[in-house]
Amino acid sequence: MKDFSPSDLKAILHSKRANLYYLEHCRVMQKDGRVLYLTEEKKEKQYWNIPIANTTVILLGTGTSITQAAVRMLAQAGVLIGFCGGGGTPLYMSNEIEWVTSQSEYRPTQYLQGWLSSWFDDDWRLQAAKQFQHARMEYLKQIWTKDRDLKQEGFNTDDAGLEVAFKRFSEKTDLAQKPSALLLTEAQLTKTLYKFAANQTKIGDFTRQREATDKANAFLNHGNYLAYGLAATTLWVLGIPHGFAVMHGKTRRGALVFDVADLIKDTIILPWAFVCAKENATEQEFRQQCLQAFTDHKSLDYMFEQVKAIALQGKTEEEITT
């Protein structure tokens, strides 16, 4: 195998990369200087190339294996690898998804230093959590206002009920004195959005249950883990450990991934889970719809922008590092 330097693949920034793969029942390997995945068909084996320089995350589901040579190439290209259960969700719902990150020593330091210089201050964490929540609402309003496909499905911020819910969410977020109050406000908003989505798609009574087998719940599980993949990539590239959360609690080692993923989940994953459930779409069709929406609405860019803004706290990168 011809070796290469990670600098050879820096032409495409992580925030601009287009691909997020979920693979199952296949073998990932290195062959002739490329990373491939092999599927076992009845009569023949089929190889498919993975464009690693334009890939952010690979989720390995059930029935997969990966070679050491492939992991080495993916690490050099800065691709995050996640192990998960079938359909992109854990085999056991109590398990967290596991991320394998390459050990690059050349990631930026200013974002980690900026984050940790204030993270131990309770008030800073609360304000950072509020900033995430306001950014989450801003993104939803922005995307639902301009996305023609979502508007055709009835997802429009002009709805009177949503306007009241959004105003209440912003007010309660500003008044919150601790993260637990923010979590309660977040749960109330999401419950309202579930009800709105179920009504718009005429699914009927809906209850969010992560272990339920109906399509809407299954798609929500699946889509959320796609969002977690983007969030984990954002944090890895910026060099911020997943345990330094601002809202989901200090005791969960992956909690900051959930904080960042929340920036886009309600905007993209939630509506498309209900729309695809209504249309009786397959998991692959739902996943493709989400990935296209991530690209169209620059979801990864938005994650990077928000995390960097909080880490730098209004300072320039030079001020943080000097």
C-alpha cells in the first residue's frame, strides 16, 4: 500500500465534506490504496469504493467487520468511525454509541483551551447551554421558512400554535437558572413538535418511545444517531472532549455530543421521520433524505460555527492562544 500524508487530504474541510455512511452486513477493507466495502451476494462479491477524503463519519452496523489497514487509512483521512446496532441505533438502548477517533496531534488547540478556560464556571456553562438552545431555535425557523419540501408537508413556522410554543421556549430559556430547567423546557418544546408533526402527517396519536417498533419512532432513533455522528465529528475536529457538556450533565461521558446534535435534530430529523413514516419509506430512503437535508442546509457548518463561537467567547483565535 502506498502511504500518504494526512495533509494530502486537507483540500476538503470536515465542515464541507458531503458523505456520512451507514454500513451493515459487509466487510470494510483497504485494497490498492483505497478503502472499500465488500458485500456478499449470492453469486458474486461486490466492491464499493468509499471516498475517504470527502467523508466525515462511517457508522458500522450489524454484521460488519473492518481491517486494520482500512482503519489506518480512515484515521489518516480524519474519518470518524462509529460502532452501532442495526439501522444506526444501539443494539441495546442503554448503550451509548462508541466512537473511534484517530490520534492526530495536529488538531487546533485554541478551541479546547477556550472551552476549558471557562467550563468549570457554573454560570458560563448555563449561558453556553442557553446559547445552544437559542441557536437551535434560530436554525429551525430559518430552515422551515425556506425549505419547500417541508413547507409542502405542512411544516411551516407561521402556524399559530408553533409561534406560541416558540415564544414560550425562548422566554423560559432566558429565565432558566439551572440546566435542569433548560432540559424541561427542551422536552416541552419537543413534545409540542411531535404533536404538530403527527397532526401534519396524519399519523394520529404518537408517543415517543425509543424501543417502539413503529416507523416514526424507528426513524427518529436512526436519524438521531446520524446527527450524533456529525456532532462527534465537529467536536473531534475542534479537539473538544465529549465529556465537557454544558446541558446534558457531567456524568455522561458523551453528553456534549447530545448538546451539539440538538442544534439540528428538531429541524431536520424530526419532520422527515414523520414524513417518511407517512410515506412508508424504507430505512435507506429515510437515511438518504436526512443526508441530503444535512448537505442542503449546511448542518455540519452550523455545528462548527456554534461550537467555535462558544469556545472563543467573542475572542479571536489569536487572543485565546496567547
